Amino acid sequence: MSENMVAADVRQITVEDVFSHSPETIWKTLTSGELMARWAGMTPAGFAPVVGNRFTYQTTPACEWDGTIECEVLEVVPNERFAYSWRGGHEDNVGYGSRLDTVVTFTLEKTDGGTRLRLVHSGFVLPHNEGAYSRMSGGWVQVVTRIGTMAPDTNE
């Protein structure tokens, strides 16, 4: 490796919890645009749980970035797995609003009396994405908790 090359440190956020709801109920909570807005804290515009569907979230802008998070549904296996890309930021930004190109994956596993939900948000390149990685690590813990508390509202 030359002195101009630096090995990238790629990280992922993993959050896991077990809920007393069926995989079908957790799935509905994950893949309903209305419920996504509640657990994500941002309304998905144009969302449909269909591979290839593109949708956006809108958050607080920063410098050159308009605050748009661009997503594309990558995988849909009903009641088992749901994944989408998460892209945003701007190349000229440092810290909040820096360029981010990641993937969010939810995996559901039936357990005795409920469902294990595992969220993996992968692709954070450090040090460039250090700020997003730090903020979102705690944020996803809160999101997973909200998913579990909202699930009863889906009329299991």
C-alpha cells in the first residue's frame, strides 16, 4: 500500500430486539408508509414495499445538502426481510450532511411467543461518515423501540 492509500474503515450499526408480536404484525409496521413516518420520525414520500421503488425522506438541510435522503427498495421477503438503500448528504460537507451511501436491512425471525427484529444499517465509511455513524447509532436504538411499541396499533 502506498502512503497515499488509506484503508477505509467501514462500519455498520446493528440493533436487535424481541417483540411479543407476530412477524406479520412487525412486517406491517415496517412496510406501511404511514407507520414508517411514525417510527422513523420522517414521512417517506413515494414509498411502496416493492423492489426497485424509489422514495425519499426529508430531514434538516446542511450547507450544500438539501436534507433529502434518497432510498430505493432493494429486497422484500414478506414477514422475513426488508432492505433499502439510504443515500444523502453532499461531497463538500464535513460532519453533518456529509455524503452517505448506505443500506438499511430489517430481518424478522419468528421466536416462541414473538418475533426477533434485527436492524443493520451498513456502509458507514470512517472517518468521513463518523458524525452520521455516531448520531444514527443511538437513533436506530430509539427507532427499533418505537417499532415494537407501535406494533399493537396494527390490529394483529
